[in-house]
Amino acid sequence: MTYVVTDNCIGCKYTDCVEVCPVDCFYEGENALVIHPDECIDCGVCEPECPADAIRPDTEPDMEKWVAFNLKYSELWPVIYTKKDPLPDAEKRDGETGKLDTIFSEAPGEGG
């Protein structure tokens, strides 16, 4: 099992999760985070830290696409291990549906 970030992170980018990760397996995009599935040690400490409930175990139904998504972008974006402020519209975007198709950016974040 591994944990992955799903579409509810898009447009929010809360980083409470990166601060507790013992292996620094989070990667930062312009408006989302991902977890490298091969680096995640399945400890689960990040899941309850996410205010947007965007971190899910890959054992849930229909997670294959999110495992592939997380793997792809974790290989393109810089690692993030320091908590940062969420995006300005995070509270408004939390729970919004369809964000992958409407506002997702493939651009990397700053990392760090």
C-alpha cells in the first residue's frame, strides 16, 4: 500500500502533510502536491494532517489513476519538505469537483 494525493488538493495546496512526512516523499506543483508512490513508506501520518482530505490510500476503489498521476508528477516536480501557506483560495476551492480538468497546472512549484 501507498498513499496518494487526489484532486481535492488542486487549488488548495495545504502543506501540513509535508511537515510530518518522515521520508520527504511529497513533491510540489504550482497548485497541488503529489506523493512519490515508490518513496512513500505507508506510515499514514500525512493522511490525518490534510485539511482537504486529499490524501488517500491506494487500496481504495479507483485509485489506479491517482497512483499514476502521483508517480508522473513526482518525477517532474521538486521535493517539498517545509510547510508553506496554502493557496489564497484554498478554503473556497476545498471540496470543489472537477479541478483536475479545470484548474490543474502541470507547472512545478518552488519546492523546499
